[in-house]
Amino acid sequence: MAYKLNVKGVYARATRSASVGGIIKRNGRWVSGLGGCIGLADPITAELWVIYYGLKMAWERNKTNLVVFSECREAISIIRNDDLEYPIAMLVDMIRMLLGDTWTSMDIQSTHVDANGGANSMAGYYLDHEGGIPEMDEPPEVISHLI
């Protein structure tokens, strides 16, 4: 059975800042997660960053049988598109380099907001925090009721 990585980038218009949240689960159970504020970014860039951070976390933890779920179809399209005119082509290249590694199985799919509650809550929670993108072995209390 594949590991599932749900990701979400959140954008606050008032401050133009963004945060990210990602959760790896297997058989519906928490495996690991990440979350944090990434600073100034637009919504698409935030989603691309969380996909990158999530893939990197999964790879480093040897979770190579993975399905990534994102609500942002535009970010998925940018990753799959060969046209690198997008303003953050370097980030897209970093994602593609990770995807080019030897995964046992890898897929990126779109999901509905209702199926992405934990990642949404993590990203929203970290919007007002500073201090990098920590990885977590246990779910933070703010989302424990969703896991």
C-alpha cells in the first residue's frame, strides 16, 4: 500500500505571506508531517513549495511508494508542463529533480478541499508562526482531532 502525502499552501492576502502544511499517512495513520511559514509568496508558489518540501521529506524518510494529493490543479499542471516560463522555474526544476529519483511508485493527483483537512489545518496554523519548516514525527495538537 502506498504512502499518501496531503499538501496545502495557504496565502494571506492582507500580509501577502504564505505557509505550508503536509502530512504523510499510511492506512489512514499519521507517519510524519511538516508545516511552517514561508514568508512572502503567492498561492501557487506556496503550493509548489509544499510539494517540494513534502517530496523531500518522503524521500529522506524512504517513503518511496507515494501518492501526493494537492488541491491546486494549477501547481500540478506547472510541474507536468515542459514550459518553464513560470516565474519560479528553479523551484519547478527542483521538484522535477526529486520526481526523477528512483521512486518505487510515484503519482501526483488533485484532491478536493474536504479530503485535505489535516494539511489545510496545519498550513493555516503555521501562517502566524516563524522559524522554518519543521518536520514532525507526531501530529501537532492543533490537528490531532483530524488524524
